[in-house]
Amino acid sequence: MLHAEWTKFRTVRGWVTGMMAAALMMVLFALLVGVGGDQKGSPSVPIGPGGGPVTDSFYFVHQPLTGNGSITVSVSALESSIPKGPGDLRPGSVPWAKAGLIIKQSTRQGSPYAAIMVTGSHGVRMQDGYVNDTAGPPGPVSAESPRRLRLDRSGDTITGYASTDGTHWTEVGTAQVSGLGSTAQVGLFVASPPAVGGGGTAGSVSTATFGDLRTQGGWAGGHWTGGQVGAESPSFAGYPENASGSHLGSDARFTVTGAGDIAPAVRDSLPTGGHLRDVLAGTFAALIAVIVVGALFVTEEYRNKMIHLTLAAHPRRSRVLAAKAIVLWAVTFAAGLAGAILATPLGERLARDNGVYIFPVSSSTELRVALGTAALLATASVLALAVGAILRHSAAAVTTVVLAIVLPYILIAIPFMPASVSKTVATVTPGAAFAVQQTLMPYGQVASNYTPYYGYYPLAPWAGFAVLAGYATVSLAVAGVLLNRRDA
């Protein structure tokens, strides 16, 4: 039966051409995405110690610390402003505004660090390596309820503490920060991430009041130096229009104003950012092609009455349907895999050459995306086959499956779609299978648009694919039952 179904498939030129077209469309769309930049070259994005892209821009008041030592400070205020219009800053809430103490290898963006801080709405936190975040005591700071912070260095071991009275200290966390060197830059910092939905272009600004600054250990003992980390990269500085960083004071008391963030980069934090799913945008067009071929693979036999000969030659009808599904899945998978493997390096290379930053992924992730995309196309074609066997009409089958898979894809691709609707569509419909193309990770300490439009799916990659596989399996079962009851 497998040989017979394979022979049917390869001898129909239109079906073979449809599969080749699906693979070529993936390559063509990848090339179109790649040439869609501004021809100025990919922007310079800081790379963190772990090799991933990071946001590293904040106001830093620092001194060098040689060897071991500690620094203690009291934070009595953290106030934020957000833009309400061009040049119009008004008080607002920035939950992940940060103010505290930081030790950093240097002022170079992406260099290793560890920090203890108060935040706008998330209490005290200790963060390091751009991706690690440890919660400390909750609650905001104020003049009536200041928070004292301490950062200790012992070799590569950095420990952060918090206290409400300066006497009783709570250890918030400990980090091993390799690469600090014998002399590191240590001091006060303020960061203020952009508001969600700002696309990384309309930031906020925050001001913190520090007091009772004390140091111990191998400090140089000179003047405190203030400046913006990342000032050479305006795209990532994060300041609203007509705003800038600054510090006032000396010795034990400072008022520091800053913007930006110290965190892993997310999709909408980069002005020209993209990811692997963008390169594989041709999956949408390829889906249409394989759905049409999948439906025709069975409905054509109904149209020309060949189904009677097929069932007469093979009375075990469920096996006939299974053989069709196996042949169709294998052929579509091969075509999809070829298209993805060709499209990915070509699209990425062109995108970077034309000023589009593509989030880097490991070779294993790239392989998973290619295999997942091929499996998505193959399973969609089998779903079309099953629906075609149920409806016995090519146009109706194609329309039904396109609405079931492609319509969710379109809804996800609408930027102003409510997040709740978008996430529901990407969870319960066959369109959940597009999760196999996700390469980005959401971070709890970074406020962002974590929606499918930006490449963040509510389901894990293979869990999303399993939703589509479930629809296809159930449809095949229904088609098998109906095939045994009719078509005598």
C-alpha cells in the first residue's frame, strides 16, 4: 500500500510541483526578509558573558576597587517619570526601575557584573549575569522607610545584603562572577527601563536618593566618577526626549538620575531586532501549498471515482488512509526540511548585511526550528488529507484547514491584537504549532510584550506542535471511521 500511494503521488506532476513550490517559497521569503533592512549594517548589540544579547545602559557613579572590599548605602527615594508627549515628562510607575549598588568588570557594555538594588514595585533584588534575578525583602522605599544595601566582594564571590535599620542584615543572594579581574568598578547606579509597548524607543527616567555611603577594603579613595554606561550607543540608552543622566552630591550623599536597563535583551528592546521566525516567514505561504496538496491527495480520487478501485484493491480501508498519511507526511517533511535548511542561513546572512539584527541561537536550537517547521508543514498536510477524506471535496477541505491553521497565524501576526486573545489562539487552535519556531525566552525581571506577535508563545515548542498533531490524529480517526462506513 505504501508503494502504491507513493507511486500515485510521484506520478502526479502538480502534487510534486506543489511540494517543490513550498520549499522554494520558504527560501524566497527568507531572501525578501533579508533584503528588507536599511543597508547600514547590523546595529552593535552588547553581548553578555553567556554569549547572548543584552541591554546594558545605566547611570553609574563609581570608583575602582582593587581586591576585596565592601560598599554600603541607604536608598531613601526612587521616583520615576515617563513621557506623556514630546518633551513632556510626568511622574509615573516604572515597576522595574532600579537603584542600588553594582560591581562591574568595566564600563564596557556586556561586561560581567553583580548588583543589589531596590526597584519600583518588586522590592529588593539581586541580579547578576544579566539573566539571574533573586528576590529580597519586598516593599518600596521612602524617606520614612529607607532601605540599606550592602555589596561584599571576596575574590569572584559577590554577596548582596539588605537591611531596614543598618544593624540587622538579610543576605539576598550570592553570585560567582568570573572575569572581574583584580580591579573592578564599584558604586551607585540607576536604571529605568522603557515602558511596555514603547518598542524600546520611548524610555523612562528615574531618580534615586542615596545616603550614608560607606566603603571598606581596597578602594582608591579618590573622587566618585559619574557617567552613562552605553552612552556611545544612543539606540540603547533609553532616555526620553530632552532627558539625560546626572548625579549631584559628594562623599556620603548623592542624587542620581538614570535610564536604560541591565538585563537580557528582548524582542522589542532592539530597534531593528528580529529572530529566526522572521527569516522563516515563508512558512505561511508553504502552508497553503502543502494544505492544497494534502487535500487533493485524497479528494482527487473521489472526483475521478478512483477511490472505488483503491478500496477494492485494499479492503482494509483504514490501512489505505494510513498509507496515504505516511507517504504524504514523509514527502512534506522532506520538502519542508529542505526549504528550512536552505532558507535559514541565506536569510540570516542577508538580514545582518542589511541592518537587521537577528537574535543568535545555538546550532541545536536552529536544528530544532528546522525540524519543527518541517514537522509542522507535514502534519498540516496530513490534517488536510483527513479533512479531505471526511468532506470528500477539495475546496471545502482546503478552506476548512486554512481557516483552522492559517487564520490563527494571521491573528497572531496582528500587533494590536489583545494579548489575552493572541495567547488563547496560540494555545487551543492548530496555530499553536508555530511555537516550534520560537527561539526567544521571556524573563520575569524584564517588562516586555511577551506575545506571539513578538515571538513569545504560551506553549513550549513541542507542546505547541502536539496541539496540531492532536487535531490531525483525531481527524484521521474520524476519517477512518467514515471511510469504513461509506464509499462502498
